[in-house]
Amino acid sequence: MTIGIYTRDDNTAQTIKNNSINSHNNSFRYSDYYGEKQEISICNIEYIKAHRRYSSLIFDGNEITISKNLGVLEHEFKNTTLIRVHRSYIINSTFVANITEKKITLSSGKKIPVGPKYLDNLYTKFPDAFLACGKRGPYKKIHLLQ
């Protein structure tokens, strides 16, 4: 699997009030602070980080804050490439460069912790990253970027 390098150029943040997923073209719609309708392609979202009742979506060098918690977003993004790996993080599986038992490194270099509660989800999504030993065997370091 070859993944392009993704870099984050801009640290801008904006507050978002209304949002939803458009399943027809796999995009996430929201209204920005000024009420203007915006749309993000789900494949461009690198990861989502929880901030209590809010969540920050990091995509295409930008960061936006929406007023939904990670549990709601996990349910909304259920049938997409986004997967929950920690109580505070959802990642886009297409940006994964390296997996160990404690962390995931994204193609941008960002390191995301892995929560023990979410190892089964990770095992299901990346079975090649684990040695076959029982139900879920010991972990091995795997490099997905080539």
C-alpha cells in the first residue's frame, strides 16, 4: 500500500455549529461560524481529536472544531475509513504509516495513542499488523508506507 505524504501547513481553527454526513459523495457537511455551508471530503480527514463536548477535525492542513463529541462522530462515520483507536482519537485508516501495540504513526508523522479497549477494532481493520497467535496474538511493528 502506498500512501502520499500529508503535511499540515496551517494551524487555523474555526468553530462549527451544524454538520452532517452526505453518504452519496462521502463528505461531511457543516455550517461555519458565519452560517456559510461548507463540505469536507471524508477521505481528506486525517484524524479527529476529542475536546470534551467538542471535536477537532484535522484535514488538508486545517483544523475545525465542531460541537459533537467523539461518540456521536464514531457512530456517524461508522461505514467509512475512519476508525476509533483511543477514547480521544478517531483516525483515517488510509493515513496509517506504522502500527505498534501502543501507538499509530500517521503519514504526516503525527503519533496517535492506541487504547486497549480499541485493539479489537484495530485488529479487524489491520489483521496483517498482528501475528496469528490465538484470537489476537502479540503485536509486531509494521510499516505500511512504502
